[in-house]
Amino acid sequence: MIDFQVLFNASLSIILIMVGWGVRSMYDAIDKLKSDQQSLERKLYEDFVRKDDYKSDLAEIKDLLGAIWKRLESKEDKK
């Protein structure tokens, strides 16, 4: 007949194996999420413009358009 201690050890071993497998699965999933996040951050900086960069570029374009408008207003051959 099976001793109680052997049954307890076997069931404890099975439970610990299942818990270890679950912890390992979660660790792998978290590691994959970190890697995906890093690649997304790299792609984000390649594809999109930062807000302050956009504002400074837009201000420069507005200044150039203002200068062009002033030159057009001061033309001699204007009707």
C-alpha cells in the first residue's frame, strides 16, 4: 500500500512543477513584451515627429512666408 508521505511528496512535486511552468511562462511573456516595447519605441522615433520639433519647423515656415509676403507687397510693378 502507498504510504501517505509518498503520496504527499508526489502531489507536492506535481504542484510545484505546474507552478514552476506557470512562472516560467509568465517570465517569457514579460520578456517578450519588453522586447516588443523596445522595438515599438525605436519605430516611434523613426516614424513620427516630436511636437516641439514640429512647432519650431512650422514657425520657421511661417517666418519665411511672412518675408515672401512682405517682398510681394513692396514690388514696384504691382497693380
